[in-house]
Amino acid sequence: MDVITRIWIALVGFTIFAFLLGWLKLVSLIGVGILLFTTFLKGQLVIDYFMGLNEVELKYRVIPTIWLGIVISLIAVAYYLPV
Amino acid sequence: MKTLKNQYPPGDFAVWIIIYVELITFSGLFLGYAFSRRGDIELFNASQLLLDQRMGFINTLILITSSYFVVKAVHTIKSMGADKEEASRKAALWLLGSIGLGGMFLVIKMIEFTGKYAEGINLSTNTFFMFYFLSTAFHFCHVLLGTIVLFNLYQKTKIGGYTPADHVGLESGASYWHMVDLLWIVLFPLIYIIR
């Protein structure tokens, strides 16, 4: 099995995991953190292997990674910061 | 031994400028949603229950798989051997699959939108649905455009228009499609799951 197919299986696995957490109503405060972390992993897999940025010089590879990191972190702040 | 990296991202650099701008634009919607939710968490949680998580889940699988098909198409062209006609035919089939999946995404989203309108829910219903419709309809437009782009790539691939030495157009369209996938990967848990 090639790398891309393994990445696709991992993405499908993470998606099923996220759906089940929501469907079974298991999204607690810790669940939010786990979901955001797996979302970051999924995004990074797409950036590296689907967009092919793991084969590109770091300065271009990090732009979408920084975007993803900032967005996920700020979403975490919005959910975890006391109202 | 250090692997030699490509100097630039795959495809035309102009498409990457578009990708960066789109990512920033969507981050405004994502963060607008997340921080607006803090103003009325109960309303957001109650409204979120009116969404069908199964549709969001199926659409996520569709986009991920469609993106995977596009990667396979690009790899088929890049590793093209002596039988160029066969490689082009295979790549075109991968693209046709991704176009079909793009179409399925659009149909499911349309079913979701019309269902919500039939229930009397629209952009003005409340802040949750304003963000829901704004972000998913804006993303819908990107899927629609991406599907049209993929169809053009399919047409050119089918007639052997791309070779290992010349496939910048294919990589540009592929990069755009992966961006559409990346945006949905953040959108799905944010709007449908996290509460």
C-alpha cells in the first residue's frame, strides 16, 4: 500500500472518530481538545501529503501550518476561556 | 543524506497566493463563529442540534476521498512511463471520480440547505445560523468552482495534455482542490460537532 493511500485511511479514521464523538454526545471539555488536536493532525496530513508541501522548502511549507496552528489555537481559546 | 527540496510549492505560484488569501478569509469566519458563540453558548448548542451531523460526516468523507483521487491523478501523470496514452486515461479516470464526488458534495449540501429553508431556518434566524449559512455557502461556492476546474483538468488530461515535464496546470488545480478539502476539515468539527 502506498503512502498516500495510508494517509487517506488515517484521514477517514480521524473523521469517523470525530463523528462518533459527536453522534454519541461524548464531546466534553477534554473532548473539544482531542477533536481540535485531531483536526490539526488531519489538516497537517493534507498540507504535507495531498498538497505535497513536505517536498517543498520550509518557508512555503510552514505558511499553511502556521495558519492552521493559529486558527485551531484561537478556537481552543474561544472554547476554554471562561465566559 | 539531506533530501533536496523543491524551491516552490507545486503548481503556479499565483494559485498559492489565492490559497493564502482564501485561508485568511475563512479564518475570519471560523474565529467569528468561535468567539460569537461565547456570547450565547446555549443558543449555539441548541441550534447546532438542528443540524444533521451525518450529512457533515458524509461530506467530509466525500471531500477527503475526492482529494485522494486528485493526488492519484497527479502521481499518475508524474510517474508516466512509455505508455503515455494509458497513463493519461488512468489519470483522467481518477479526475472523473473526484468530479463525481465533488458533485455529490454539492447535491448533499443543497439537500441540507433546502431542508433548512423548508423548516423556516435562514441566514436571519439567529447568529449561529448566520455563521452556518455564511461559512458553508461560501465554501459551497469554492467546491462548485473547484469542480469546474477539475472538469477542465479532466478534459485536458483525457487528450494527453499533461506530461511529467509539463503538468503545472494540473498541480495548480489540484492544490486549489486540496485547499477546499483543508477548509472543510476545520469547518466540519467546528460547526457540526464541537459544543
